[in-house]
Amino acid sequence: MKILRTVEELNKLTNLENYKSSSIGFVPTMGALHQGHSSLITKSKSENQIVICSIFVNPTQFNKPEDLENYPRTEEKDITILEDLGCDYLFMPSIDEIYDNYIFPEIDLKELELVMEGKFRPGHFKGVCQVVYRLFDLIKPTKAYFGLKDFQQVAVIKFMTKHFLFPIEIIACQTIREESGLAMSSRNLRLSEAEKKDSLIIFNTLQFIKENLENFDSIKTLKDKAINYFHKGNLTLEYLEIVDQNTLTQSNEKVKKNLVVCIAAYCNKIRLIDNMILS
Ligand code: PAF
């Protein structure tokens, strides 16, 4: 695997005739790779001639400085994982390479920015859009792969790709879970074994909702019961929303089609998110 650290090195690659005529699968990450990321690389390898991964802990998408500071960084291990998976290129730029002297186009994300992650992490999706725009513009992939654990992020990226007319197919890939049900996340590295056990209340609540979808006559009652269920555990709930999968807005009380439940919660200082498609 070839490691590229500058835009100049990357441009040299993307200007090659062989690159331009190949299908390019791109997996953007912030490092601290786990099996969720590995599954994206593997899928990308099965569908493209060239696979390129990026590792860049993007400062503009963190709305709390301590969260950025504490974000796990495991560079050497990440490189080994990518080499073992047969990734062709790794782009690992500095902050200056991405942000210096670059003017980002504005985008109005509308409702997507006002609900759930957008509401509780102001500016987060603007930061995600900036870095993904820049990476798409530089790497020019055929397909880009994202995990559905960040359900709202996938919706935002699809919206942005369409808005700026990038000729890129966005591939949304299933959440990979530990055997216990806990969704794989780079942030899990910061959880103790006891905290991991406590965090299972998220998955259990998602399942409670899925199993009880038909047992309550309104979404509001189901949501209230699910919040009570969640509070039996030790985590602090930030939000639990049952929304339409496409609009991410609260669904009609009686309509139980096309729903997803999304949860964000704190296990002590560590913020975790997860979701489950209901119907
Ligand atoms: O999902 C992530 O790891 C990040 O939000 C992404 C898409 C790599 C942008 O920094």
C-alpha cells in the first residue's frame, strides 16, 4: 500500500491515465480502524479496481475541543490493518493540506441540520461536508463507502453529493456489531469493560422498539415506553427519535412504514450513537 501525505502526491496519482480509466472505491475515515471500517474496505475491493482510504481526524466536525483532543489515534495499527486488507492507497494529510488556502462552497442542509445530530452538535455536518467535499474533489472516486451507524451522516452526504453534482455513487453499508450487539465505533476504544456492558442498553432499547412496533397504537406511546426502558440503564440519554428514513423528520403518529430509530447517549463522558431500521 502506498501512503500519500500531500495534495501534490495525490494529484500525481489521480492524473495518471491508469487511475483515470479505473473504477475507484473510496473509504473516508478518521482512523482508529475497527471491523466496521474493514467491512467497507472489503466491499470496496470487491466492487472496484483501485481502493483508496483516507485517515484524517477532521477538526471542523468536532463541536467540543476535548472530544477532538481525546479522539483515539492508532496510526501504525491502522496502516497494518489496511495493508492486510489489500488497500491500494492511503491518503493521510495534515490539517494544512486540507484547509489552507481553500475556499469551501456553502451548502444549506435544510432540515437535515436541524434534527438529532444536527441539533445537538451544531456545525458538525458543515464540518463533515467540508472535508468530504474536499476529499471527493481530490480523489474523484467512482463509489464512496459509508457505514450506516452514522445514519444521518449518510443522508447528509447523499444530499451533498447530489447538490454539488458529484458523479459518485454513495454506498451505505450495514452497521457491524460486536457479538454483544454493541455497534462498532472508534469511540469504543475509550470504554472500559464495565462501560461496554452499560452501553448495551442502547442496542437493547433499539431492539425493544423493533419488537414492540406493532404493540402500541401510536409512535409517541412507543417512544415514551422506550425512554422508560432506556432509563433502567446507567447511560444519559441525549435523544431517542423515531423518524422517517428519508426525511429524518418525525413520522405521522399512525404510519409505521419506512421508520428508523436513532439514539444518542453518553456513557460517562463518551458520546455514543446507534440506530435500527424498523420497517
Ligand atoms: O464517519 C467518519 O469517520 C467521518 O465523519 C468522515 C466521513 C470520515 C468525515 O470526516
